[in-house]
Amino acid sequence: MLGRDPERELASFVLPEAGQLAETGDRWRPFVLLDADGVEIEPVAAFFAELLACDKSAATIRSYGMDLLRWWRFLWGWGIAWDRAVRSDARDFSR
């Protein structure tokens, strides 16, 4: 089909073990998402701050954090900057 994104070879893709979701022990900032160099990922920090402002629990932030870690690892594995991800990237991540 014309205009269709080329399919990625997902069968052999290995999710990199880069980055981590780190528990801080800080009630007002219970978790941070770190990249492979140990640097906090600012867009995720802003999202976590919004969750806290909406009175979400640390467990909720951890849950979202684990999902976001998988998403960031997927992007890193394909060499995609987070602000350049497109719908087909989300589709392939879900697959």
C-alpha cells in the first residue's frame, strides 16, 4: 500500500537494558526516570510532577514510570528521539 510506513523487523529486536526508574525516597518526588547516562529525563519529570499535583499515589507514578521506561528503551533501541516519535512507532511498540 502506498504511503505505508515500512515494517520493522520486530521479531529479532532486543529491548536494550538502558536507563532505569529510580526510587528517590523523597515524598514529593518518589521516582525519577534516568537515561543510560544516569541523567533524569525532564519530560517524564514534568509528567510525574503533574501526577503528584493531581494527588496520584507513588504507586501510580511507579506504574506509569515502568511503562515509560519500556517506551524510552524501545525508542533508544531504534535510535528515535522521544520528540520525533510518530504513530507507527507507537504501533510497533504496542505490537
